[in-house]
Amino acid sequence: MQRFTSLVPILSGLLFALLPADASRAAQILELDRRVLTSSFVDAYVTGSDADGVGFRSPDSGTFLEAAVGGSRIGDVTNAFGEAFQETDVRFGPGAGFRISGSGGSGFGIDVRDPGYPSRAQGQSDTSLTILFAVTSPLEFALGLALSAELAQLDIESGDGPVSSTVSAFARLYGLASGFLLDFAIEDSSAGDLPVEDSRILTGVLAPDLYVLEVGTLTSLRGFEDSIGLAQAGFGIDFVALPVPEPGAALLVALGLGVLSSRGRRRAGPSAP
């Protein structure tokens, strides 16, 4: 995502210059990147035997990984589980503005039951939606966002092996000329506490410009020796933008109402004594 964002300033002038001069289109998608990713790794070493160790790696969403190693000198199970999802709807219509709505989330869990030995489980899950869009005429907008992050558990049952976590959600909306309209992120770093939750409501007018909308989550856990952990994060978004009525049209409507009102008064005439 960072690589994609870094290219935006370089390409913005060229992309905006190449947009078709179509007055019926108030907004246009130039790039849409919707990602749902997980990556897990578990690793259990057998000490004092011919087998050096056993490890598994998977980039697939919703994959449960388990390394079970037998023997009298080692523990029994090391595993990791990661999943991510996204259900977002992006609709742009000619002349009618656009709507972006939906939700996404990611979660990850580890269970390293191998006290005193260098077994580990780690990985991450993330989901993100990034949209680069152009606004060619002013749009009135309303944006509602809700983010949540929870490090439900991250404990060392025995031993002193390291554990680490990243549990966060974010949302950004900015124009290349207009600057940041929203830069919003939360993170939970305290295991076992209540989830971190926050929301934002933003309204205003999008001036003609190139804009980037980014929203997503990241959950990452690493456990060593004899540790357990569980983390999850999520987002919800509802973004509606409609063309701003032209001043001339609003003035004509006001004049028309005034004319109708005056005609009604004339027709009624003076009241009878």
C-alpha cells in the first residue's frame, strides 16, 4: 500500500490532464485495490534427535497450521491461524456522484506449547481498500467510519521467549491539492483489556482534485516457546457524495417559487370587507 501511495504524486498531474472532458461525470475511479491477505508460519524443532525440525508456511486465507512433534524431550503442539475478509461495495454513477459502503476485518491466533524449546508461531492477516478517484465538479459528501482493534490475549505460559503484536485499523482521505481531509488510526497494545474502538463522521465538499481513500486493518502476532495469543481488528465505512447544485439553478428555483407566490396573492385579490 505504501508503494502505491508513493506513486500517486508522481502520476497525478498526468492522470488529471488525461481525464475525458465529460461534464456528465462528477467523479471517476482511476484505480481500485481491494486486498485480503494472510500469512502464517509455525516451526517446531526437535532437539537431540536426527530430525532437525519441522516447519510449515502458508499464504492462504483461513489456514490453520499445526506442527506436532513427538518425543520425551519436547512439547506437543505449535499452531497458528489467520483469516481476513472484506465485504465492500463501490458504486460510481455518471452525474450522480458515488457511494462506498461495507466492512472488513482480520484476525490471528497462535498457540506455542513447547516449553523450554525454540518453537515459534507467527504471521499476520490484513485487509485493505484503496481507491484513487478524480472529482471533476464539486461534490457534497458525508463520510461515516468505525474502527476497532483488540489484542484479546498474548501470554507467556512458561519460559522467557519473546512475544510481539501489532493490532490496528486505519482510514485516510486526502486530495493531492486539497491535502488531508481525514487521517484516522487506532491500535491496541494491551492484552486482555477492552477493545479499542473509535468512529468519525465527516461532511463537506470535495473540490475538483485527485483523491485517495484508504481504509484497512492489520493483525500480526509472534510467539515463542510456550505462549498463546489472539488478536482481531475491523472497519466499517459509509461514504456518499452527490453533485453540488449549481448556483444558477438554485437561483432559478428561488425566483420560480417567488413568482408562483406572487401570482397566488394576485389571484386571491383583496379580501371582502
